[in-house]
Amino acid sequence: MGLEINYLDGQTPLSEEELDGLKISSITTREELDEFEQFNIEKAIQWTFGKKIQPKDLLSEKFIKDLHKRMYGEVWKWAGSFRTSEKNLGIKSYLIPVQLKQLLDDAMYWYENQIYSPDEVAVRFKHQLVSIHCFANGNGRHSRLMADLIMEKLYNEPFLTWGGSSLVKSNEKRKEYINAIKIADRHDYRQLIMFAKS
């Protein structure tokens, strides 16, 4: 297979087996991969438009997997399936279902009991979801879209702006984003919330 990927800070390398899951053999560069993935992601976003999604459905393992499959299923064979390999980020792969269930239960509790503001629920969920690292690829984009859907479907609020810039390219906004994630790793979500709303 001819795909060569130069990984940016904060991106998780794919194993050879995962790279073999690429459905479009003509993709050979990161730019081409980003373009195909972005087209697929835009279709997934369109799928969510106008959908009434109940909190218990949005905050479910089924929806987490279905959304990932819709975001990446035209590009990767393993889209929508939990990763089975260990990564430089995230928990051990065999713990994913248990940790995800805990996060989903926590988020439902935050929502039902109004523990945090809508933007803090969304950002906390996004951060903890990406920390679990459910999938081989696309965890950052998937978790940001989940946060946006929490804002829209649970709270009738607009999507977050995430710095108003592409976060898949190496730039100042990506550095600011990665720094905010690292601060959130220490349980201080203020900077990540500010970034999400900027």
C-alpha cells in the first residue's frame, strides 16, 4: 500500500493492519486522505441535520459507533469499530467498552441534573471521549462533532467553533488546541472551553 502519513503533534499513528483498512487505494498522501475524510465527515454532519435525537440515544455506545462509521466508513473498513491495538494515547483497548459506558452514564447524569453549563458538559464529554480513544483514527474530529451534537441536540445551542480553524493542519490554532487539551488532562477545562467557543 502506498499511503505515507507524516503525523502531527497529538495524532495517533496507525498500525500496518489499520493502514490496510484503507478503502481507496489511490490515496497516497496525507492531503488526499484529509480531503476524502473531510468529504465523508461533511456527509455525516448532513445526516444529523434536522434529526431529533433523544438524550439516551445520543449518549449511547450505538450512536458513538454509528457516528464514527458515518464519518469515516467510505474511507476506512474499520470505521465504527473499537480499536483493538494499543496506541500512544488512550486506555488499553480491552477497557474501551467499560470506560465508555462510564462516560456515557456520567454525561447523562450531568445533563439530567444540570451539573455543568451546556458548553462545559460538551467539552468535558469531548475531552474524556478522546482520552479513551475508542477508534484507530479520527478520535479528535469525532469527539468534537459529538460535543457539537450535545450542544445542538441536548441544549438547542449552536455548534462550538473550535477556534474557527482547521485543526487537522499544523498551525497556531492547532498548537493552542493541543495545549488546551493538555491542561484539561489536569482536570482544568477552562482553557479548552474558551478555545471551543472562540
